[in-house]
Amino acid sequence: MKTLHVTSRVRHESQPDEEAARETPMSDKTLLRLLAMSFGLTWSIAAILILFYDQVTAIFGELTISNPLYILAVYSPGLAGVFLVWRHYGLQGLGRFFRRLTLWRAPLGWWAFLALGIPTVVYTGAAIKGSISDPLPVSGGYQIASALLLALFLGPIEEFGWRGVALPILQRRFAPIWAGLILGTLIAVWHVPAFFLSGAPMSSWSFAPYFGAVIAIYVILTPFFNAARGSLLVAYLYHFQMMNPLFPDAQPWDNLLWIAVAIVVVWWKRDVLFDRGTAVTEVL
């Protein structure tokens, strides 16, 4: 019995080492797989909706942000990121990956920008447009709470793929400014089908300002993300704030303002944006 107990304990203690031995580090090929999975799933769903809109909506309902197909299309980068982390590092690695949601330390100025700067830009755009005094898109406590919860658990899930996996891998090869520009451009392209989907929020927006703004807001996020040591919490809350459903409609002026803000941030943080030594390059 004693021999069996010792043998069992040795096997149990060796399991973490065996799992670590099975880990395969992420590489440029991982990034390509992430992009293939994200674009493949999202664009396939978009193609089905564009070609067979009436048939699909008859089954799943009108295309709104609560439509299950729309949610799946939005979730694809996050699902791909989580799957690839599990594939490379196993369940223990996935736990270490999600612990990046607990990283919150960052310069106070960045948190002020998140809480106050983003609304300031949006409301300035709304003031220029003349929509600042428009009623809220939703009204009533239940509707407001539902809209906030949906926004909290919809778009930000993308960040498990974009900032969780893609940006650290890109920053192994490029300075943060170029990594941010490359990833921002890829994300902007990934959003393109939404402009052709009737019922999607972006179908009524101006394409060029939005495309430029997507690149701009992710260039802005890059130094914040690195300053927070690769925090997924920062990326998650930043994404949520950017799509806050209680903000007024400021299209396209807020997009143009984001491009201007990005230029200021690049100049302000040029010392770290052009320095590869400040970049977060590890996924776990």
C-alpha cells in the first residue's frame, strides 16, 4: 500500500511537468491562424446573411446586435484567441492567460483618459453634429441595464484575440507604433462586411472616417496596453467604453476627432511607441 501511495504521488506531481512539456510556444504562424479563423468565421456568416438574408432572418430573427449569428460573428476573434491559447498551452496556460484580466496597474493619466477622455471626444463630436441633446438611444432602467450588459459582453470579447494574442506576437517583430497600425488596419478590414449588412449599426455610417478611426483608436490603446503590462482588463474596458450604448450618435465627427487624438498620442508617447523594449510580447 505504501508503494502504491508513493507511486500515485509521483505521478500526480509529474503532471504539471508533463503538461508543460506539451506546450508549444506561439509564433507568427499562430497569428496567421488567428486571422484565418477570425476572418473565416465572421466573413462566412456575413456572406450567408448577405446572400440569404430573408431565409436566415426567418430562422434567427432580424439582424440586431442581439441576433445569435451577429454575436457569433463578433465573438470570432475572441473564440479563436482562447482556442489557440488552449491549443498551445493547455488548461493551465489558459488560466494564466485569463489572469491578465486581473492586471490593472497603469499610469493614472491613462485611467483618466479611459473614464473621462473617451466621453469627452464623443460628446465633442456630438456637439459638432448637433446631436448632443438627443434623447438616449435607450430609456428606462431595465433597458439601460440590458444595453450596458450586452455591450459589456459583446464587442470586448474580441480583445481575447486582438490584444490577447495578436498584439504581443506582432510586437515581437515590430515597434509598438507599427504593430498598432498593422493590427488596427487588420481589425478595420475585418469590420468591412458590417457595412453591407442591413440592420447592422455600421450599415448607416460613413466608411472612410470609420476605417481611419478604428486604426486610430487601436494605436491609442497600444501604449496604454503596454503600460499596463499587457492587461486584458484595460483592453476590455477600453473596447466597452468605445462602444458605450449610452453615448450620443456623433458619426462621423467623433471618428475624425479620434484620428486627431491618435496623432497627439503618437507624438506624446513617441519615446515608448518607437521603442521595442517597452512592448509586451508574451501571451501568458
